[in-house]
Amino acid sequence: MKIDKVAGGHVPQSSLKQTARPVLETPVRKPAQEPQLNANVTALEQAQQQLKTLPDVDMAKVESIKNALQRGELDLNMAALAQAVMKYHTGHE
């Protein structure tokens, strides 16, 4: 078979009848399911309500300790306090 150069750039349309191929459908992905917690929601809600009623800091206790320190009734060992803070914050309790 010989292929000739087409003059003028126009190629006549073929008279061949081709059957159209079916369009392939893209598979639909189901969204990932959110992880479900098996926690007792009622117990958690009750605990949160109880925590909301508590003060963040017991200011009466803070004042009593502060006054005891001022009166010299409590000895404050700064080295022991620093060591305890470091142990707590580094997880070496």
C-alpha cells in the first residue's frame, strides 16, 4: 500500500462505519468512614458537667498556704521544689 502526500491539506472523510465504543464509567469511591468511638457518652457528659462546677483553683487553700509561708510556719525547700517540678514535667515520676 502506497501513501501519497495529500495536496491542499484536506483529507476526505472515510466512508467506513465504525461502531461507537461504550463509555467506561469511572468507579465511584465511597467516602472513608469516620472512626467510631465506643465510649460511654453519657458518663463523659456527666463528668464534664461535674468538672464545670468545680473551681479551677482552690483559692482558700492557696491563701492559707501563702499565709503560713509568710508567718514562717512552712519551710520552702526551693531545691526540692525545683526537682519535683522537673520530675513532673519530664515524666520521671
